[in-house]
Amino acid sequence: MKQKTPNLPPPPVAAAGVVALDGNSVLLVRRDKDPAREQWSFPGGSIHPGERTADAARREAEEETGLRLRILDVIGIYDGIYSGSGQQPGFHYCVANFLATAEDGREPRAQSNVSDARWVPLDQTDCYTISDAMRTTLAHAVELHRQLTDSGARRAVRVEGLYVITGEHREQRRSHLDVTRGAVAGGARLVQLREKHRDTGELVRIA
């Protein structure tokens, strides 16, 4: 007897967004296509098959505003449902948001899928019809940017757990691989390959 295939919902639409900050301003675009026509949002859009998410965010922002952005960090992932309206069907979407800054001092100009693109002072965003989710994301972006720029440097990377440096123990006949396996089994979080008396080719082969 043939079993019925359950009606599974479509997979979420994967997208990438950019919260670009320049001093005390944020980059906003106004959409000119449904389902978000005339709404203000961060630059961003769909991820192409095989494309890295950060690359998609950077590409979409440049296509929409003409600006080249430098990605600084991940803000977070927003998962939501667009319920649809009129002739527009609903869909499930999942957006990875990135913090970015402009690579040069050019002004944005509206291009693909947007009717306007501009830097908006943070204290004037209330004048723009952006969603509550966007306001939350913007607040997280501002705080993350503050953390990254405090003391003029990025946050230090904290390494926890064992940090093991390998070396071939010929007298014990233990190879780099043996040492690494034992270190990982013992809880090492980071393993560094070191062999001072080998040339680069040999090190690459060992690695």
C-alpha cells in the first residue's frame, strides 16, 4: 500500500543583512518591490547557492547602495514569518545579520531593488518606519560596535582549556599525530604544530 507523503512546509528562505555604522549613523534603504515596498530596512537579501553568508551580505549591500562594506562581526540570526498580504504568499525567512562599516567615504546611492539609500543619524531612526525586530538588531549592533572599538582595538580572543604544542618525541617514538590524539582526548582546545628542524614542505606534509 502506497504511503501518503506528508505536506511539509517549505524550508526557510536564507538571507543575509548588514547593519552598517558610520560614526553615529546607520545605513538604511527603502524597498521598491513587494513584499516590503516603501518600507525602510537594512541592506540585504537572499543568499545564492554555495555563497558564504558574509559574502552575500556584502554583495547585497553593494548592489543596493553602491557602497563597499567591511564586515566586522556577526550580530545574530533573526527567524521570522511573513504572513503575506493580498496576492503575496507568506513565507518563513531566516536572516543572518552582520555588523559592518563603509570602506570609503562615498555617499550611498539607490540601486537594485531600492528607491532610496542613506545614512540616518541614530537619534533620528524614530522618524523611519522600521520594525521592532530591526530596532532590537540595531541596538545589539551599536553595543557590539562599542565593544569592538573600546580602547581602539578589537576584543581580545579568550582561549580556554589546554593549549598543546606538539613536537616529535623520537626517544619515545611518539609522532605529532600521536601527541595530538592524546592531547585532544585529554581535553585540549587548541593544538599547535611545531618542528624547528624541518623545512616548510615537510611541515605541510606532517600537518
